[in-house]
Amino acid sequence: MSEVPPVLLSAIVCDRVIFDRMTGMPSLINILQNLNAHKFPVRTAQVIFFCELTNGHGKTNLKVRLIDTEHEEAPLFEQAGTVEFKDVQQVVTFAMNLQGVMFPHQGQYRFQLLSDETLLGERRIICRQVEMKPKQQ
């Protein structure tokens, strides 16, 4: 593992990522900036944390965690992964499937990306409670 952390170029939370078979280029589906729920707590079936990194050195440990901005004690969710940089100029795409993420209440949350406990960056998501519309008769 390298002591020099990579540089985060982009971080996006979405429903799905589709990689083109020919080019390997990603397409992000349904980018999430807000999460609307009828009641809290709410658990997502899955969300994808997608990011691009550069300036990495060899095999690099990454961790995605979810922080409640109101109560910044322990993370609500954490998941680890690794990427490998063959060259410091290489841009590496990293997509992590996060299943069963729980949001305890409405408010602001942050998905954070860390490399060996160094915070590389974060992506905000806002959870809002919305009323259910009555069924049309």
C-alpha cells in the first residue's frame, strides 16, 4: 500500500451503473441528490457509490461510509474495497454496490470516500419526508 493517497476526481451516488462492453465507459442511471420517503427510518435496497480517482500508487484500500451530519458519531454504514493503479496518471473508475443502507430520519447525510483513513472527499444526499398522495378513484 502506498502512503500517498489518490486524488478524487468525481463522486456520485446513483441507482445503477452500466459499463459498455466495447469501450468500458460507464453510464450512470438515476443520480441521487435527494431521497424521498413516506416514513423514516427508510432502508434502500441498493445504491451505487461511483467515483473516479487518479494519482494512485499501486494497490489502494478504499472505504465508503455514510455519516449523519446531525449526529456525527459512528458511521451509519461502511464498506471496504480496493483498486489498483498501474500508473499515477491513470484514471481509475470505482463503483461500489451498497445494499441495505439505512437512513434513520430526514435530514442531510454524506457518503464519504476514504483511503487508509484519509478522507478523499464526500457526496451529500438529502433525505426528505413526503406525503403519500391519496389514490385516485
